[in-house]
Amino acid sequence: MTRKYFGTDGIRGRVNTPTMTAEMAMKVGMAAGAHFVRGEHIHRVVIGKDTRLSGYMLEPALVAGFTSVGMDVVLVGPMPTPAVAMLARSMRADLGVMISASHNPFADNGIKLFGPDGYKLSDEDELAIERLIEAQPVLAPADRTGRARRVDDAQGRYIHAVKSSFPEGLRLEGLKIAIDCANGAAYKVAPEALWELGAEVIPIGVEPNGTNINAGCGSTAPQVLCETVVASGADIGLALDGDADRLIVVDEAGQVVDGDQLMALIATSWARKGLLKGGGLVATVMSNLGLERRLAADGLALDRTKVGDRYVLERMRSGGFNVGGEQSGHIILSDYATTGDGLMAGLQILAELVQSGKPASELLHLFDPVPQLLKNVRFSGGKPLEDARVKATIADAEAELTGRGRLVIRPSGTEPLIRVMAEGDDEAQVKTVVERICAAVAEAA
């Protein structure tokens, strides 16, 4: 199953290169609209975006595409990805669209699609849309073209939904919380939700200008948040990414806490309260071996999938799990949401902080991570992982780590990178293995 446009998280690319132009966005709108125009009801799509400058170009192009095939458009402006998924479902829309490249620099952008149930599209739907992109869809007659309107209270709807996941009767009064919104989609809703729950909020990354999204801020660059937490005496720091579907936490000492520790806390806490479903949680092959060992000590399972939150969610749905995610901070709580939601996950962490009375540094350290090293090798073309010397190097490394660690090698789904990850109890061995494989891949590339 080869896909030309869709990667692991929608269509993504550098703005004004072939995969991410206004023309391409219009074609996606026409194709996706044509695919989901079924039946005689009024067809509707909800479109949100992050704060990238190129959103001003892509949004009207998508509107033109969708309306041309007879679909009405609801515009909600800058909103987190999970908000678009939630609104698509609650507004009985046929489709939800998020214009965002997530944690990527501002010069990139992307188009993420959600079905009427709020879930990301299946591979089959994406392939069908790709075929329609290549073949001109049938346009609506003049009297059946769609209309577009803006919804002004979308932010309030999302804040209400997020707060509904927070334990009833619990408040954040007495907590000083620093939150870094990455100058992205949650720059308004995240600080507002925390304030409404009673917290003293220190906002960072809430002045988007179109080009500063993820620039030295957010979940992929938490240094400023670390410094702010310590300097302000905050109890905890939360860092979101550009479209607010991932979360990284900083404890009161300024130490970064990744998604593995956060998932461990949520899963073990929910298990004690009788809320955890599936007997464990779902994570990807990139999650640390320490997480697996910690869960096992509590009689809980770690069910691994390939990288990508869509695959995590697929396994959650098929296996009846209600907690899953990625080490990078995508955390899916399916009792409340259909996709990763950084703010919602953050509220679960804050609830535990309030209820436990422990400092964040103690609460969020559930296990000692096994030494793990991830390196990326950029390539300009070809298939370096199919090179015979690369295959031989990988086979030798796997044999060396057998029984003592793990090796994960994969191409990125969004960038021309080969990601090489190894982990094991011997840190020096892990470093040697990764460097050897990276050198082989670089030579082949």
C-alpha cells in the first residue's frame, strides 16, 4: 500500500513546494469533500489551523475546494488539533480538517483530516482521497455549491470539554503553573483553562506572529520553560507543541519529564482507581524499556505498536485500552478524546499533583529509564536501509543486543530522515551500536 501524499500524520511539507501549495490545498479540499459527500443531508466540514503564516494561504484554498464540491465549511480559526476533532464530532460534521505541521518549523505546514467520528482517517480513506486528487472530482452545480461561516465560540466549547475531563470538585488553587504554548494553536485556550480551574498561570509562548511557532519554545525546546519554572518558583511547567496534541512536563526543579513517565503515572493511577481499561497501556516501539518494566511490576502490560499515534489509537480501539501514547508526549485518553490532547493530558497530571500532595519531582519519577540513544541521519534520496552493508551492520547490532536491549530503526514519516534508536543496560554499548549504524546509513545515503 503505497501513498503518494499522506504520511503518518496527514499531508505535510515545506510551504510553496509541490506538496504544500494553495493549489494542492484546494485539490485536497475538492478530493476529501467529494469522498465524504454521501447522502442527501447538508454536508459540513470543520476547519481549524495553528498560527503559521501560511495558514492564511491554505485556509481559503481549502474552503474553495470544499465548497466547490458542495460542502459547507465551518471555520474555527487557531485551535488545537484535538479541538478540531472534538468539534467535528459534536457539530455532526462529515469531516474535520486541521492545518498544521505540529512541532515542525513555521516554514512547513500540513493538512490533517478527521472523519465524522473524530478519528483520523483510515488508510483506505486516505488512498481514496489520493486517487481523487489525481483525478478531477465532480464539481457541484452552481446552485449546490457550499457556504462558509465562522463560529465565534469554538474556543469556549473546547475549554469546556477539556475541563470536563478534570475530576469534579477538584481545583488548582494554590498551584503556580508555567505553561509554554509554543506560540501555537493553544496560545489562548490553554492558559484560560488553567485559570478557570483556579491556578496561578505563568504563560510562555503566547505571542504568535506567524513565524515564531515552535521557535525556541514548546515541547521540542523546553529550556525557557525550565528556566521560568525555577526562576518563578512554579510548582510545575507544561509544554505543548504547535498544534497542542503533545505534552512535555517540567518539574519544580527544572527537570524535563517525557511522555513515558507521564503515561506511567496516568496508567498506574487509573489502575489503582479502577479506571484503567485493557490491563495496561499502548505505546510505540520507541518507549523506554524502563516503562515496560515499571508497568510489569504493577501487573500491567505495555502493548507496543509501530511509530505514529494513529497506530497507537488503532491498537487501543481493537484491544479495549483507554490510555496510550508516545514518548514524545502524544497521549491519548480515549475516555475523553479521539486523538492526542496535550492540555487534557496535562490536566490529568495536575489532578494527580493536587491529590497526592507530592512535589512534581517525586510524583513524576516512576522509573529509572534504561540508557537510550536516538540519532537521525538525513538522506537526499534512495533507500539506504536496503543497502547490503547497512543490513549487515544492523544484523550484527541486533545480535549484540540480544537479551540486553532493543534496537529500532525506521524512516521518518514526515522528513527525509532515518531514525536510529538503541537502548540497553550498558550505556557505552548503546552508544557504540548507534554510531556504527548511523555511519553505515550515512555512507549508503
